Amino acid sequence: MKGTGDSPDHYVAYLETATGQLKLASYVVSYPAMRDNHPISELQPHAVVFEEWQKADGVLVPKTAAFYKWDGDKLVGEPLGRLLYANVRFGEKPPEESRFRKPPDAVIAPL
């Protein structure tokens, strides 16, 4: 498929030395539909910093995170946005397939 494997996308995970827990992930998003609808639309590195953690069904998952510009080894400026992961839960039974169907009024963005 054209465009597969030739993307400048990259992701780097940074773990806390003492705990081995994920602290930060730097990334570049080049997929047009993601990049064009993202508040950070350039092919420049950014980072997400996982600030708080919570247990969901016994699994440690993020609770809050913030997005920043990234210069390769440090955060730049103030947060560009924040995330709150709420109502996180896991189940043994997979969700109904109907939950993943495209709504009738959904529009597919051109690449």
C-alpha cells in the first residue's frame, strides 16, 4: 500500500529510572488526517507527559497528561493541551461490534 512504511512518524518512550514507569513520550505525527485536525499541525516533535496515574481494574493507567513542544531533550514552553482519562475500565468480554461502526452522518476526511 502506498505510503506504508515511509512515514517520518516516530515515538520515543521515556521511563523513570527508579520505577520503570512511563513518564513521557515524544512523537511526530505525519498522518494527514491526524496532523491537519491536530492543534499542532507541523511535523515538529512534541511530547506527552504523564502526570498522574490511577488503577483501573487492577491495571495502572494514566489519569492526567499534558502536551508540549519538544526540542529533542526538553519540554518547550507551557502545555499546549491537557488530557484527563476518566471512567477507565477493562472487561473480559469484548464490546459489541456495533460500537465501532461508522455513524450514518460521519464524514471521512480525504488524505
